[in-house]
Amino acid sequence: MGLFVHKYGGTSMGSTERIRSVAQRVAKWRRAGHDMVVVPSAMSGETNRLLGLAKELMPHAATPEAMRELDAVAATGEQVSVGLLALALQAEGVPALSYAGWQVPVRTDSAFTKARVASIDEARVRASLAAGNVVIITGFQGIDPLGNVTTLGRGGSDTSAVAVAAALKADECLIYTDVDGVYTSDPRIVPEARRLGSVSFEEMLELASLGSKVLQIRSVEFAGKYRVPVRVLSSFTPWDIPIGDEAESGTLITFEEYEKMERAIVSGIAYNRDEAKISVLGVPDRPGIAFQILGPVADANIDVDVIIQNVSHDGRTDFSFTVPRNDYQRALDLLKGKVQPAIGAADVRGDTRICKVSIVGIGMKSHSGVAARMFRTLSEEGINIQMITTSEIKTSVVIDEKYMELAVRALHKAFELDVAPTAEA
Amino acid sequence: MGLFVHKYGGTSMGSTERIRSVAQRVAKWRRAGHDMVVVPSAMSGETNRLLGLAKELMPHAATPEAMRELDAVAATGEQVSVGLLALALQAEGVPALSYAGWQVPVRTDSAFTKARVASIDEARVRASLAAGNVVIITGFQGIDPLGNVTTLGRGGSDTSAVAVAAALKADECLIYTDVDGVYTSDPRIVPEARRLGSVSFEEMLELASLGSKVLQIRSVEFAGKYRVPVRVLSSFTPWDIPIGDEAESGTLITFEEYEKMERAIVSGIAYNRDEAKISVLGVPDRPGIAFQILGPVADANIDVDVIIQNVSHDGRTDFSFTVPRNDYQRALDLLKGKVQPAIGAADVRGDTRICKVSIVGIGMKSHSGVAARMFRTLSEEGINIQMITTSEIKTSVVIDEKYMELAVRALHKAFELDVAPTAEA
């Protein structure tokens, strides 16, 4: 008998009827003799409703004090979910108790609205499990060292679930969501996209960070760091199918070495249109300049993704990077107001109408010519490439947003992702 | 400059527009130099919405485990309110921070859904006030010794506010509500009812417990125990009237001795139709029998109000009492199933179609004939009295529910409550 962590998304928790289905599914696992911990999201729409109320009162919450209150408000969505799910399980005759992040406690840093999990105290959870309960823990939240409620940012419940699974050394963390696994690309854009039976941790990390939206990136990082086996699967399969069928559905994120796995050179095509591009032009090319530009951006808690610095001409260079679109205006104001005068740059420009398209595959490590095939494919479609970055297992390009679907479909075809590799067949 | 606690009800917090009004009112007091603590209720309708969801999943939550989850769910309503109000104050330029019950902490016993406040730790609140913040604390909730969230029952936010005022030794606790004070009776039933400028603590206790619904009874008990001056006033007066006008409106609950106060013999007529009557008939009249009947009822956390034991005939007596209608079925089942066989009573009967009508007045202490005038008035209206209880400052009768309005109006007129006493004019 094992210890399993189930995570259910907002759609799965969207009504009392659906919560009852979740309870029936969890009860099935419990009755099979497993110790069960469940991490549900807020009911769908609830977090947006709460943040909408907050926004009516303060359209731009930017101070730590305001973000502290946003977190206190937003965290209640999951607190409602856990209580309702506990009641639904109890009504099924299965002992269950709920715990908010502060009750476990799930300890985080103090970065309101995007806190990071520091540690999870397992004592109370273990005691509750030992007493025969299904333990239900709020996703998305924790407390900081001063006892303030924090949230982990959008999709943070995935991270909560994986972190709990890591702390408890669970056999597997099952993420029930509205897709039935990880695909070679987004099926809404590429109808021929196929579900992957398994995917390596490194590939998943890239696929998630590049906008596949199946899992929050931090959850994959956590899974990798603590080697938690994570399975992404659908919450829309009937709750009463055999446990064995559930346990083999979806996509398993594995930690096997590449050598042991038979797989295609490229596993998937990812995209992300939630970023914006900022260029700092005419920057004096001297040591420390990158830090002088990006230090203040990091201090403002803005994540920077693709970073490009061109070779310099006449002692000046151009410096470009992408930021989340939500933080675009704040980043631009910061750079124009403080950084540009301080370093003596010629200009700061931005563009929100961009997207990033990436090919991802652990097989790229040992196959040359993959990037070249990507560039040729885009060229044949007449798509101009604005920025390029590469890593061992991915190649990303930033292009005009309007070509996104075209680019994803063309690359999916060029790398023959619509055909199942024979080794997997 | 003083320290004031403001409490706002659900209607006052019913929309972001209204929350902004509350923030403006609080900001006015803060800018006048006062230290401010605010205890808001959940937005109107929110607690019912949350408990409605819970009820869909478990129609009858009766176990401690289920009630624990009800409390965890219901408490989120106030957690949303405090965060939104803090944001509204910050948007007004007034530093403000919110604290949930567990963050203060407000410590209670473990009686889920009807917990009692045991103590309030003032350290964190005082530090936050000293740092210049308006401190906003969730009403209605606390934590028990095991760290579980508890709620104080309907209207519990009044108690929270008074308890906070007591802990901080506030100058006054102002309860902003949808009525502008305490009336001689319910104006919906008696159009001639007048607002009282002040009322003694003892009268208020009776008026509240007898169903005046202006304040939760425990809040009045708390106010009396710690001698917290409490003012009930309307949240519908414009927020920008002078502070002095606000401070003199509403009804002040005072602790002055009767001798110092000029007042009518009877201050008000209260009623309560939230109770049901239970009679245990043919009870062997021996020592300890009242405890044998009411002990199990108390153990089940059911409050008993009016208790009557008639003189015995042939060694047997009848024993009647009232309980909250919500607990009626539970009490009846308990008495029929366990108590009746144990003590050998002849029968247990109940009636939910009753109401209690009371005359309340500190002046009754020194004036005889007040009860007689009450009984004569009801007799003249042809209303049969089923039960009677008296205390120093009130006389209550239990009558058929259908006569309630008639009885209240007739008594209001008989005791000339429609005419302001000359001493108050």
C-alpha cells in the first residue's frame, strides 16, 4: 500500500457536483488501502472573482502591504475548497480533515503573490494520516516567517502538491487536470498533436516553462529537485474506473536517463505569448552592465526570460530581454526612469506583440542540425526571427505574435511529431 | 486622542462601493488622530453562500469533524472582508493591515460553530497600531487550542469587536449596523417604537437575548464583564459628517447605576420566535431530576432558555423548557431516545409554533405591579399565556406564535413607550 498525493484543478472543483466526483475518486484510492493526501485548487473562477473585488478597490496593487492583502484575500478560495472536499469525503463515509497552508504549516519566503516554498512541516500531516484520515491541504499558499499568508502565484497549487509529495516522500504525485497528459504541442493549435506516454523531467521543465500550461514550472523544478514522480492525467475520466487504469493513463514525468529511453529527437513544440520584449539600445559596453540593467529588474521581482546581448560597435551594444506581459509596464517605467539615465543608454523600447516558439527534446543533446532545421522551416514560411536562444535540450525563437500558430504547426510537421515513433509504438 | 474599535455589519460591507465608504469613515477617524481597530463582517450573503455549498455536500453536519470543516469554510467570508477593507484604506492613503483570527490570535474553545472567545493576544495588534496602521481584524472567528479555525456563531462579529475592545481597553466600541440604535421595540412591528438614547447594560442584555437582534448576546455579556462602552449606530449616515455627530448618535450602552438615570419603568418590548417548546410529562419528582433531563441537553451543546417546573401531583411533575428551533429536533430525539427511558417519564412533547414576548426595564426593580399590567393587557387581547418567567428587570411570556405582533403592539401601548419620558425630553 502506498502514499499518494492527488492534485485537482479549479475545473475539477468547479461545483459541488464535481467536488463529489473528486471525493468519490479519492475514496476509491483510500478504500484500496492507500494513504491519501489531496491538494485542491480553488473552485474555477473564484480566484479571479476575489482578485477582481480587490482590483475594484485598488487597481494597481504594487506595494508589499497591498500585495500582502491580495494574498490574504486570494488564499481564501482554496480554504473554501479544502473544507468542502473534506465534507464531501466525510459524507462518503471516509474520514477526512482539511488544513490551510498556515496550519500544516507550509513555509514560504515573503515574496507576496509569487512566494516560494521553503519547507513543509510533515508532522501534523503524518499524525492525521496515521489517525486514518484523508488529509486535504490548501494549494497555492503558505505563511512567511512573520506569519503572513503568502500565495505562490498562478498555478501554484501544482507546486504545493509536488512539495507536499516531496516532504512526505510519496510514491507518486497525480495531477488531475483538464487535459489528459502532455502533448507534442497544443492540440488547439495543432490538431495532429499526440499525447506522450512519458516525458523526461528536463523536457517537461522546458515544455512547462515555455508555456505548455500543463504544469506550473516551479512544480516541475520541485519534482526534479526531490525526484518526485509526477503523473499528469485527466479529471474527466469517470471516477469509478479501476485504479490500475488511472495509474497508467496520462503522462508520467520520469527521471530515467536518456540512454535508457527510446525517443524522438524533438519531443514537443511549445509556445508562450505571455511575454513582452524590451530592448535597451546604445548601452556602453563595459563590465557589469548586464547587472546594472537586470539587477533593478530582479529587485522589483520581475522574472526575465530570454536575454540577448549583441556584439558591440564603437563601444556600444544593444541589450534585449523578455519579461511577463503583466510586468511589462512596470519594467519599462523602471528602465526608462532609473536605469537609462544611470547607465547612459541611448533609448529603451518595448514590444508586447511577440511570442516565443520552442522546440524541446532530450534527443537534441546528441543530434546536430536540429536548430538549422527549425530556422529553415520558419524561413520557408516567411517568418522573421527576432531573437534566438538555445540550450542543450531546446531552441527558442522570438517572433511576431501573429505568426505563432503558423510557426507551431509548421515545426510540428517538420519534426514529424504527428507520427508516433516506432520505439514507442 | 483615543483608541476606538469600529465594527461593520455585512450590509455595510456588501459591495466594493460600500467597503470604500467604510474606508472613508474609518480614515476620517484616523485622520482625527485616533488609533483605530476595525472588525468587519463578511460581505452580506457570503456566509450563507458558503454554508449553502457545504450543505449541498453534507445536508446535516453534526459530528465535530464536519462542524470543524463548516467553520473553516465559513470563516473565509470575513478573511476576504478584512483584506478588501485594508486595500480600500491603503487606496485612501491610510496605512492599514489585516489579520485573521488565527494571526492575532483570537483564542477560543473548541465548540465548532458556536465557540467562545477565551483570550485575545494584544501584542501583535498593539505593535501594528504603534507602527501607524489601522488594524483590521476578522470578526466571527478564532482558533482553538489545537490550532483549528472556529467560528462564534451567527452575529459573532459583534462579540469579536467587543472582545478586541476589551483586550485593548478601547475608549469605545462602535457597532455600525443597519439600524440606528436600540428601539423600544421592533419598528417593523410597532411603528411608534422610539430610539433610546442610552440603555443600561442589564437592559441591553435582556433586549439582545430576547431577540432584539441589534447585537449578539455574547457581545453584550463581554461588554458588561469588561465594562466596554458600546455604541450601536447606523452605517447609513453619510461617512463625512463630523465625528462629534457620529459619536453622539445611536444608542449608548451604559454602566451607570439606575439611581443616576432617569428612565421609564419599562424600556422596551422584545420578542423571539426562534425558539421551540419541549415538555417532559409525568416526571418522577425526586432530587436531581432537572439535571438528569437538562444535563444531556447541555452536553449536546444545546442552549436552554425558559425553564419551568410545575408543582408535583402524586409524586410526578411536568418539566418544560425552550430551545433554539435549529436544535429542536436534535433535543427532542435525545429526550425521547435516551432521557425518557432513563428517568421513566410518561411522555415528551414539543411545539415549534411558539414565541416569547418580554417586557424589559431596569425600573421594574423598584416598581411593583408591572407584571400584573402585562398579564392584564394580554388577557384583554384574548391571548393565552403558556409559560412565564421573571427576573429583576424583565418578565417574559411564551405564547402562540400567531399572536406575537398583536402582543408586542398591545404591550408597547400599555406601557406608553410611544411617548418619550419627560426626563429624557
